[in-house]
Amino acid sequence: MKIGLFGFLFVMWILILAGGGILVTILGPFSISGYGDFDLLLTSILKAIIAIILVIVWILILSKLKNWIFKKEIKS
């Protein structure tokens, strides 16, 4: 049980660090130009959408991992 829980926590922290790294290194300097006054607004909206998608993907990954760990523990 402890190995499954610690594995889940380890993967959770890896996903948090990877997501933060992606947002800072790739999404941070990203900008859209050519739309005049709407450049900043469009860039912010796109960054927010990408960040929300990443959060949803991370939650799905952790949910699948949790289900796998519990199924493994129930079988043993």
C-alpha cells in the first residue's frame, strides 16, 4: 500500500513540476502579434486555454494512476 501511495505522490509532484516548467519556458514567452489592440487579450486567452487543458490532462493522468493503484491493491 505504501509503495502505491508514494508512487502516486511522486508522479503527482513530477506532473506539477513538469507543468510549471512547460508554462514558464514555453508558454511564458509566447505572444501573438498582428491584431493591434487585441494582441495582449488574444495571447492571454490562448495561454489560459492551454493552461486549463494541461490541468485537465494532469487530472486525467492522476485519476487513471489512482484507479490502477487501487485495482492492484484490491487484487493482492
